[in-house]
Amino acid sequence: MAYNILIAGAGQLGSRYLQGLSKFNDLLNIFVFDISDDSLKMAQSRWDECNNNFHLVRYIKDYNQLPKYLDLAIVSSSANVRVLIVENILLFSTVKYWILEKILAQSKDELRVLNSLIENSANAWVNTPMHAWPLYLEIVKLYPNPNKVTANFFNIRGLICNSIHYIDFISRWIRADINNIDLSHVKNTWVPSSRNGFYEAEGKLTINFNDKSILNMSSRSGDDKFKVEIFVNNEIWKVYENEGYAINTQGNLLHGKTLLQSELTAILLEQIINTGNCVLPNLEESINQHIPLIHNLTKHWNEFMNIEVDRLPIT
């Protein structure tokens, strides 16, 4: 039996999802949707690099070319059209499972709409995959029930759009919700991001959790390198993602990878097909993380920018 898989949004990330599906062992009917010819051409070029003639891939620009049933829909679009894309998919297909990219949506209202649209599907997850990365899992395994954690992720490229990755990692590790978000050290002026029509903020963002754990994140400054320090149970771990190891103050080493999307997709699909679940946070968990983040960031924007919004222009 072949599984029907949709990738909606065939840009940089969507094409990496597509490459990842080439590693799946069972037969797939893959539908790659985008309104952009350039994005579809990029996706096809990256698929051709895989030299995979086993799976059938169709590149489409109209929703009416979708099958009536999809085993999995991956929505890798930008946040501003995510709800619209989900609505349009559901006009033509019944979807069993979903994987949604982050940031999920640009407002709290859109988060609620997204949840209501997908509530009749079997399950849905959000692609914040640090719990699937062996390097960070090695640390989590050492401290399955940690006392207060303080985690510092410094010099992040794209502080706002990537913050949910670190929020999800810490929140699900310590099994605690967000208590409050401190934006006092975020700069007052938002700046255009690398993606046209979207914005980023710079500075330092602090998340305080209900168990007194703290997550600090800062934006990249100049050529400074990404830096990770995790304080847990009276130990300090420094994580070196590119080098594939973490080391604590006693010199103990942990080795592991951080996975690219092209390495991760087939793993996630296998988990979903075999168990009906996967290592990603489910939609409800992720929405609970998104709501205070979107709420506080929108307040910050409206306090310091000349235009008041109810939909925050981030992706």
C-alpha cells in the first residue's frame, strides 16, 4: 500500500522535507504544492539530487489536484498563510495526520482557528524537533527529572522566529508551562527580517517557567558564534552543535548530532505510521507555548512601533 503525503510550501524548508521522504522505505505518493513555479522547480531539483525512482512525486499548483485522502499533510509555508492553506487542503482532502511548521500563526485568534480546523484529524504535531536531536537527548537522558534548569542560547540567528524551538525543548524537558516572558531587554525597534514582509526583534528574551526554570535567548551580534550553556542539577554543560558534543565542568563528554530536516523527515514519518505518534510536540502542547509568546511579542510591537497590529508580522 502506498501512503499519500502532501508537502504544502515547496520553498527552502519544504524541499528539505521532500528530500527527507526519499529515505522512507515504503511506497509514497508525494504531492508537492506551491503557487510559485520557482519554488516547485527548486523542490524538483532537490528531489532529483536524491536519485530516487521508487516514490511517485507530483508537483501541483491547484488544490483540486489533491487526492481525497491524505495520510500526512506537511504545511511548511510561512505563518501568515498557514491557516488559509489548512482550510484549502481540507476543502479537497480528508487528512489523517499533520506536521505544521513554526511559527504556527501570527495571532492568538489564528491559533484557535488552526486548532479547530484540525481537531477532527487523528493527530497533529509542530516541527520543533530538538527532542529528536541525539545531542540534546543525551543531556535529557542524564536528567529525566531535573531540578531547576537555567538554559542560555546566545547569538541566535532569527531570535523571534526561532525562539519557539528552545521554548519547546525546555518546557517539555522540565514538564512545566510558561509563567511569564520578560521582554525588557528586547530592543524597542523591530527590523525587517531576511524574508520580505516579515520582521524580527533583537536583544535578549527571557522565559520564566512555573518550576522556576529560566530560558535566556539572545540575538546574534556581529560575527559572534552561537553559544549554548545549560545549568542543571548543579552542573554546567556547554553544547557545541556543529562539533557534535557537549562537555560539563568536570570534563565529561556527550556525543551526538543535531539533525537536518532532510535527515529527520523519514524518521518522523516512520514513527507516525507505526505508532500514530512522534517525538514532536502535539498541536495542543505547541499552541500553549505559542499563546504567551505571541501575546507578549504583539504587546511589545504595539508599544514601540508606529503601526498597531493584531497580527504580528513574524514567520
